[in-house]
Amino acid sequence: MTMEAVTVRSFTVEDLAGAAAALVEVHDTDGYPVEGVRDPEAWITSKDVLTAWVAESGSAIVGHVAVMKPQGEAAEMWMRQNDDDGSHVGVLARLFVVKAVRKQAVGERLVNAAVTYARAHQLRLVLDVMAKDVAAIRLYERLGWHKIGETVHHFGASETIPAVCYVAPAD
């Protein structure tokens, strides 16, 4: 891939095939998502996605992030810890960036797009990240996300993997 400028913009349905291809590439290099990519388009367009962004280099989609309805371990942990009903909680999810552009702050720009959206919509973002994904953990911590706990992510028939839960910094 040639090194063209990377832009971050709102996801459109026309981006789906390119985002799915990028997700398959990321799964091949990093094992993300741990559940696999049997149906990458369905995973990207989950009914729980509130909004999403893509990173584009030339005509290629090279990254993606979504804000989703509150669900999963991180959301449950945050709501329990803060006696929150979830009405102001969003989940940062579906973040992936292809290896060729990772030195261009693409992940940071995608996370910042999600955080900006969340703040504008009075949502506190949470996420869970697999403990094995050390680079992602470094990114979140560098951006000021705070660890709220650890959990075990369940997937497949009966598979599990350690995960860490984070909350975005307050405004």
C-alpha cells in the first residue's frame, strides 16, 4: 500500500465491503476480533451500532471504529460502579486499523472521532480490550482512558480470554 494521506470520516454503506476487507486483514495479522470474521459485514453493521467512522487512504478503507449501545462487560461494570442506568453510556467498539498505516496515528484519530461524538451526545464511553492487545491498551492509556476493572471475555462454544475494561476521560 502506498503511503497516502489518511482521512477519517463518517461510515457510509458504500464503505462496507472495504471495511470488511480491512477487518479480515486485521484478523489475519492480529487475531482481532477473537471471535473470528466469518461474516465481517454483519459484525461491522451490528444492530447495536449507533454510529461509526472509517479511515481511508486513497480509495482503500484502512480503519474503522463504532460507538455502540451500552452492552457487554465494560458497560455493565461502569453502570454497577456508578449506579448508572446506562442512558448516558456508549461503548467504543469495532476499532481496527490495518498494519500498513499504524504509524500514522490512525487509531488515535478514530478514537478521537468517537469521543467527540460521545461528548456531543452526553455519552460516557467505555470499552473492553483483550489483555493480549498490548498496543491497543497503550493507545487507550496514552489518550487518558482509565482502567475500571478486569474481566473474562466469553466467545465461541466455551472459549474465554482475559480482558481489561476502560472508561474515557471525563470532559
